[in-house]
Amino acid sequence: MANERVIVKASDEDLHFREMDRIKIEKMRAEAKKEAQAAYADAHKQHCFRCGTHSLVEVEFKDVHVDICVNEGCGAVHLDPGEMEKLLKAEGGVFGKIRNSVFSVFK
């Protein structure tokens, strides 16, 4: 009897409910991940990415809101997507050429 194999065939109904459970679990995991990411972002909203302290201050410079770390010895500048382009575009001239040179590296 120890060598006998029992084959159990799942019914269509069982397969359906397994699939429904799998989909529910995936949705729950995705929602939990999204909530965890939002909680992390909220908890670290004003933290400097360089020194890790809660010391970012938002400063408006040429119509762009720039985050600057006011921690002594750090002074990191944090730019959101597109802010560097806006700043360099506002400067024009030589800075436009520098911008093209810098961004050509990432193409």
C-alpha cells in the first residue's frame, strides 16, 4: 500500500475557486504593497536622501520648488523630476549647452 499512488482530479468548480482565491490574494498583496509604500513615503517625507536626517526645507528658486537639506555639513539639493530641466532652461545660453552635454550621457 505504501507504493500506491492516489490520483485526485480537481473538479472544474475547485479550479474555479482556486483561481478566484489566487486573484484575491494578488489584489490584497498589491494593495498592501501600495499602502506600505505610501506609509514609507509619508514617514520619510522631509528626510534628506543623502544624510538621512529630517532636515529638508522647500525653497522657491526661479519658479521651481527645490528641497535643500539644512543639516550642517550636508547641504544636499533634491530635485523632483523635470526640475533640473526647468532651472537650466531658465538660465539659457551656456547652461543650455551644459544641459545637452549632461543629458546626452543618459541617452
